[in-house]
Amino acid sequence: MPDVLIRATAHDNQFRVFAVNCTAAVQKARDLHDLSPLATLLLGKLLTAVAMMSWDLKHPQAEVTLRVDGDGALEGAVAICNAEGMLRGYAHNPKLLIEDKLKDNFFIGKHLGKGTITTIRNDAKSKPYTGTCALVSGEIAEDLAEYYLQSEQISTAVNLGILIDKDARVRAAGGFIIQQMPLVSHDNAAKVGSGGSASASTMPFADLQVADMLSSNIQATPNVSDLMDMGYSIEDILSKFVFKGISWQKHEEKSIAYACTCSRDKFSKALLLLGKKELSEMASGIEPVCQYCNTVYVFSHDDMINMINNL
Ligand SMILES: [Zn+2]
């Protein structure tokens, strides 16, 4: 099954839904950075989440960053997705392996320790918006749900699943984000009347019932990556488990992939920002490496002299 990102709504647009299969992208991240199982799980979850968070980006150069920083040995990771579904990222301690307790290699929260989860939304037009929240468990899904609640006051269900073999081959990576759209509360429904949600005013308890049903469906849904490994598509998972008994509608889907946005031109521009003095110290030539895709850009002595002379 190819990597795909889905946007949907449920129960008369009262819930917005994002779901993703990004198995190939997480495998590519694992291979590029030679990640240990712990780092694969951490970066895999961040890539899965940020892919879904990228949906409402509009400008072609807009991108969203999701990063986690912890005081534990795993340290953290960064994942970015742009408006075109190009994913990239890196882990701060990519090779961390717990040799004495093999089971520990599957619990990222324990090795992240105390820390923060941060999102940076860059719409490519105005100053980037940054929001940060303390980690709750370090298992990412719960942390992101708490981030949405604290920073954006949106009740959100997040499910992120990465299934890996002992050698860190990625068998399945995927997840979903479901957000309750802002609604009139049930207590206020009668007062708001036709100005509010039609179903809230005509069926005062329908939303609460559906929210409860959705919540128990989500709790009863087996791990998304286990289901994907059994052959369920991300749409099957939504239909047969998450929205069992609840109407939902897919609106759009788009492909996503691990793909870096770096270029020699971008590195040149970044170097020019350093100014004449710093560039002169590198006049013998440098070979910067892209931390997202490991591409090496060679700037020879002549290239550096040209750059300095053009400043
Ligand atoms: Zn790159």
C-alpha cells in the first residue's frame, strides 16, 4: 500500500479527521539515518503526526515542524512536512540502543525523560507561529493531544502507530488525528437555536452520544500499525473500527513521501548569511552535509573565493 494522507469529516462535519499511512517514508528515514529501534519509533511517530498536521498549509513553501526535546538519553527529534507532502526529519541520538534490557528499546517515553513538544507553523508569508507544551508521557500521541488542548483548546484524539522488526525494519507506520469542531455546548444549544448547529438544537444529546461512541470506538481500536500489518488500509481502519456506527466521509487524499527540500542554492544562500569574515575562515573549501538527507555539498576553494568576492 502506497503512502497516503486522507482528510475526512465525521458525523455531519462535527469532527475533522486526518489519517495517514506513511510506512515507506518512515522506512526511508530509518535507512537514511541508520536509526536504532528507539530512534525509529520516535522519529516515525513525529513524521506520522506532522504529515497529518500539514494538511491546511496553503503556500507551496509553507511547512510545519514538530519537534520533541527531552533530558533523557534519546534526546529528541525533529520532523517537518511542507504543503506538498514532502516529509523530512532527523533524530538527535539516532543510534541509541539499550543493550541490557531489550524490551526497553520499544518505550520511547522512558528514554526521552522530561521535556517539551513544540510545533512551528511557517505559512511562508508571516512570522512563524511557535507553540510548546510539556511532555505528558513522551509516547507522542498523548503529548500531541495535550498540546492541542492546552495551546489551541481543541479536544483531539491522536493515534500514532509504528511497527518495527527487531532489526528496525518498518512493517507499518500510520495514524489518525480526530478533532471535535467548535460547537455550541449542549447547555447553550436551546439559546443559540438556529444560529448554532442544527443537530445540537434539534437533537440536544446527539453530539455527546456520538462523542462517547467515538471515544469507546477509539479505545477499542487495536494498534493502527498492527491493523495495517494485517492488511487493513487506513480507510478500512476508519470504517471498521474508529467510525463503526458513525457516519464519516472522505473528502480528499494526497500522496506523501520522505523527500528533502535541500539544494546547493539553499546552502549557498545560508553560507552568504555568515558574512565575509566567517567565510574567509572557510576559504580552503567546505563540505556541508544536509542533516535531513545526508547529501554532501562540496564548496571548493574557488567557490568560496567567488562567494567572498561577490559579497
Ligand atoms: Zn537534504
